[in-house]
Amino acid sequence: MNHDSRDPSPTGTPSHSGNPHLAHHFETPRQQYEAAKIGMWLFLATEILFFSGLFCAYAVYRANHPEIFIWGHQFLDVTMGALNTVILLISSFTMAWAVRAAQQGRTRTLVALLIVTILCAFGFLGIKFVEYHHKWEAGLLWARAYHPNHEHRPGTETPPVAPPVTGAATGADSSVASIADTANRTSLPAVAPGPSGMAALVVANAHHAPVDEPRNAQIFFSVYFAMTGLHGLHVIVGIFLLAWLALRARRGEFGPGYFTPVDMVGLYWHLVDVIWIYLFPLLYLIH
Amino acid sequence: MDTQARDLDEERPVVENALGGVNYLNATHGWRSWAFTLDHKRIGVMYLVSILSAFLFGGILALLIRTELLTPTRTIMAAKTYNQMFTLHGAVMIFLFIIPGIPAALGNFILPLMLGAKDVAFPRLNLASYYLWVIGAIFSIVAILTGSVDTGWTFYTPYSTSTDGAIIAVVAGAFILGFSSIFTGLNFIVTLHKLRPPGMTWFRMPLFLWALYGTALVQVLATPVLGITLLLLIVERALGLGIFDPSLGGDPVLFQHFFWFYSHPAVYIMILPAMGVISELVVVFSRKHIFGYKLIAYSSIAIALLGFLVWGHHMFTSGQSNLVSMIFSFLTFFIAIPSAIKVFNWVATMYKGEIWLTTPMWYTLSFFLLFGIGGLTGLFLGALAVDVHLHDTYFVVAHFHYVMFGGTVIAFLGGLHYWWPKISGRMFNDSWGKVGAAMIFVGFNVTFMSQFIMGSLGMPRRYYNYPVQFTPFHQISTVGAYLMGIGFVVTAVNLAYSLKHGRLAPANPWGGATLEWRTSSPPPVENFTETPEAGDPYDLSNLKYDESLGGYVRRDAEARG
């Protein structure tokens, strides 16, 4: 038997002809749906491992140079970070609700919820843009671009040479300002306010924070931009996926018999949210 | 040759050889029917052609390298060119040939057939995997050819972050290839979970599928870490992220940790499918049930998982702490155990079997010896005190060629010959196949055994010039390489010739009990006219040889009435 030259697979067997969404190599829609679920979870696992490299870099640098992170985080605005966290949590809620609406065949609700999710995503990106913009203005960028324009004084005493930290391969001087040094300070230089003047609050906890910028402070911002940047890219991809879903939903493609794409994008979106749930405390809530 | 069922005592497919009729190769025509195909068999064939082309390219590079090394000083190229040659050889062979290798070229074709299934779980993702391979290949090769990339395939920092050259382009190519690998692995895992036929529990699956499952786990879990490593390398070069550059506060050894966290499990992506092929071949060509099925199955998973724990054995001399080195060394010794379990079980399978010395069996026997040598020399390298002397010498080069080539490539060739009748519908000339196998075997040993010796005498790897006392070793090695090359030509010509002139293959020329042999050679588009019932994949007692057919049929008295 000859087939259409574009479609070498056979025409549908009787059990397939009723359901346009059932692929020829699956026996039942349920089998196909379960396969999609496993596939999506595996993909999420790859995403987690993808981000794990950055979390690992964070762990290594923070373990070896805690003062860099204690110094750097004061320039992050916890309020904005918290707001972003709430926004993403709300968006996960609307996304989960959207999956439910798809299952129930409530198309208008589904489309509305997808749109709200997209708006939340834009809100998230908007706040991140504001934060990034402040960093840009302050020159607080990743290593090679780090040119802070806040006033900082170099230490008044030569920091002790610390023993080489694990993993440092070069013979470069690995001494850093140690936290103990700050106990000797009696006055604090003015720290330029962060995006919301957060740094002023840190001054009150000065006995915990180094007052002078530690060596290689730029590493904090390298880690910050790498992690939030990669996360932001995933949010942007998510927006495209959600928009695609919204268009398909408007065309009435989803219902109780077929809602797999909504479910799958929902899983993706929840992962994007979960990653931020980890990023927020690790970057913003350092003590 | 169409044969109808002639004997009620025998059960055979209605059509033995489908070249005269409709099969997956001729069912549709035109380049679009291949370019946009969703048929796993066609995708497998496209992969096969592509990766063999990559192997040819990588092989030519190897011959160029070996030619340069005929003399201790400049022979045919400048030093910087030489560095680009070995970078290109490594990158092409690893990322374009051996990692996709058996899963993409043989697995894609055979896995659904072994399951009695119509396709993999996600056919469109399968096609996407192939196109990602093509795009990654174009990226990488163009970048390396035009961009003087000479970092070695390992891209160590700080050289890779500071040198000129099209590093970003080639690393981006490798990044894209990583997705190809991830999607193939993801597809196979879901297929094995959801598309097994009734009656085929996990422990009734052929061992090739267990091997592909273990491989797929590694592909899915390890490759993303390579992805982030390469992405960070790109951002480091483009923006000065500073994570690996000491002058910006970063740590170059961190790159090595990230890189080897993927690249060590990657070698298990390379060897596990090869071991799966061997499990199939040793059964069929010993005419005997596999010995130790469960142990072999579990050992595939054990290797896949343990492989994640030993990456530091590539970094014994990198400055990491002694404690860490000792832990990695201990774990490295550990991982030899499941590999050895497999070898013992295969040999036990052969014991008291009826050995059938065909070309695939010659490759199987070669595998035992060559992989055995390669694996054992890995233990030398895993021993800390010894590794200090052998690290970055030709001993390492010989070790990994023995396992990757002597292991994976040999098994790949064995599998290619074994499944050739199923894929092409033709039998190859077995005598010439053996000639090729013998030349490859001899040439390979001549090439790389001398490298073990010169490595232990101190010859460093990746060196363009070398002390004059190493010249005889290099020259012997180069002669071996050329002999191997000729062996490959013989093999390739033999297979190519069979496409036009080979005997038409029956459905089951070798007498295998796995399900791919229950359909015609080559298979129809939908794989099976009737979904076969799964039994014990290694119970050969139901098969008998039919002289007139030149192949095996199932004897099944219950078929009558």
C-alpha cells in the first residue's frame, strides 16, 4: 500500500480514528498522556541539573568567601525580591487553576487565567528590570564590568594572608578581608544606598557585615546575574509558551479529553517558580 | 524473495524479505519523505549515515595526527595546526560520533522493534534530536575549521577563556549537541516505561534495552551539567563573568570539576550501549541463553549511577586535596566491579555453547580482549601514586582508546553487522567481513599497545615535538593506524557492496529470539503486521535453521490447528 509522500506512517487504525489527538503508536489516550507526563518530568529534571551548576558555584564561592556574599547582598532590595516572590507564587496559583479549568472545559476561564499568569510574568520581569537598572547605574555588575561608583575606602590595615582555599588552583594571593577585622572598626564609612536605601539597615548590623568592600566582591554580582539572568531567560521562554497556550485555548483546543499541553506548561511554570523560591533567600536573605 | 509459510510445524513471518515489496525504505519517496519523517527507522538510518561520516572525518584527522608524529619534529604541519588537529579529532569523535553513536544509530532503529512497538514515545522529538545533531555538527566543524580552536576537546580554563579563536562558536555547537543527546535519552526512557508490550516485564526485556535505559539515565542527568558548564564558558568569554578567571576572582579548577562531572558519566554513555550489544551478540552466536541476566541488567544501572561519583579521577594532579583524591580513587576501583560482572557473565554464556564464528562474533571476542585491557588499565590510572606519573601521558591516550575504540567501536561494528540484514534487507559477505575485522583488530593493537609503553616511559600526550628516543614507538603506532584505516575501508566496501549484491536476507538470519527478528528484513513501515507476543528474549530452543531459507524459523507445534 502506498502512502502520502509526506506521511510514511499508516493511516489510523480503527481505534485511532475517533480521537484526533491520539498518535498512531499509542494504544490509548491515557497511555499517551502518561508518557507525556514522564517525559515532562524528565525534562524538568534536566532543568534542575542545568541550574545545579550555578547553585554549586554559589555554594563553592560562598563557602570559601562568605564575606563577599555578606557584602554583596546588601545592595539587593529585599522588598522587591519579596514582591517578585509573591508575584510568582500568584502566577503558579493561576497556572494551576488554568490546568483545572482546561480539565473542566471552561475555556473562557482558562484563557483569562493564562493571561493573568502572563501578566504576572511580565510583572516579575518588570521588577527585575528595575533592579538590574539600579545595578547598572551603580556599576554593580559581573566581574569584568564591575565598576562600582559608590565610595569605598580600602582597609586601613593590611589584611592577613589567609591559607589557600580549597579549589584555588593558581598561586594568586587568596587573602581576603576577614570578618574579624571589622570588629576593630570604630566608624563606618557611608555606604551608598541601594535601590531602596536597604543598605542603611545593614549599617545597623555592622558588627556582622564587613564595612569595607572585600577582595573580589564582584564575584557576588557575577553569581547574582548568572543565576537571576538564567532564571529570567526561563521566564521569558515561559511567556512565549503561555501565549501559545492562550492562543490555542481561545481556539477551543482544550477540554476534558485533551489538556496535556496546559498541564505540561504548568509543570514547567511551577519549576520556574520553585527555582526562584530558592534564589530569593540564597541571594537576598543572607545573614 | 517472498516465501509463504510452508510447514504447519514452523512459524514464520508471511514475508521474509521485503526488498521486493513495500518496506520502510521504499514506502514513500522524495527527499521530503526522509527530511520530515517521523519513522524511527528512517531517523536511525539518517543518524547512521551521519555518525559514520563523522567517524570518517575524525579518522582522517587521526591519520593526519599520526602522520605528523612519524618524526620527532615537524613532519607535515606546524605546531598550532597540530593542536587544532587533536582538538578537532577529539571533539568530532566524542561529540559527533561516539556519544550519539550506538543509541542514535542502532538504538533508534532497534529499540521499538525489540519492544514490538510502532515507534518511540515521541517521534517528533526524535526528529528534533537528529536535526540538533546536524546543526551542532555544522556549528562545531565550521567553527573549528575557520577559527583556530586549539584548546583540546576539554576546553580547560584559563586558556579557553583567554585565547583567541572561535571558542564560543564551537562550544555553542557542543551545547546544541548536548540537547540532541538529552532528547534521545528522554525519548528512550519514556518509551521503555510506557511502550513495552503485554508480557514484557522489565526482567523480560532484552539486555540491549537495559543498557539503553542506563545510558538514557546518564544522558538525561549528566548532559545538562555540561550544558551549564559550556554556557558559563561562553558567558565568561563574552562578558567576563569571572567565574573561572582568576584575574577576575574566579577559579579555573572549578571548570574542571563542572566539565568532568558530565564528561565522566559521558564515558558510560559511550560504553553501556556497547555492552548491551555484546549481550545480544554473545547469546546468539553461542546459541545459548544468557548467563546471569539479572546481574547484567542491574550492573547496567549500577554503572550508570556509580559513574556520577568518580569524576575527580581526571583531576588527581589538579591540586585537589589528598582526601578528595583518595575518595575518588576508591570509588573508581569500585566501578570496575559491575563491569567485571558483565564480562564474567558473558564468558559464562559462551561456556558449553555452540560457538558460531561469524563476523559479529569476531567483533564480540575482540571486545572481550580489548575492553578487558582498556578496563584494567583504567585501574592503573585510578591508583593515585601511579597516576601521578601516568597522567597526561600516552598511557592515558591508550587506555581510553582501548575502552572507547576497542570497546565501543568494536561493539558498534559487531552490532552494525548483526543488524545489517534487518536494516538493509541484505546479507554482507561474511569472509570479507572477517578480513576487515581482523585488520582492524591487528591495526588497533599495533597502534595503541605501543602507546601504553611509551606513555609509561614518559611520553606526554598532545605533544607536537617529542624526544628522539620515542620515535620507534610513534612510528609503530602510525603504521598500526594506517593498517586500521585499510581495515575500515575493507569493512565499508564490504557493507556497501552488499547493498546492491548481497544475498537477500531472511527475517531471522542469525536465529535471535528478540522481537526484531519476527518481522521482515527490512521491516514494514509499521514495524509489524501483527504485534508479536513477547517471551524469553534468550530462549533459542524454539528456533531451527532452515537451509532453503538461509535463516531461522520458529518451530511451534501449537501453530497447527
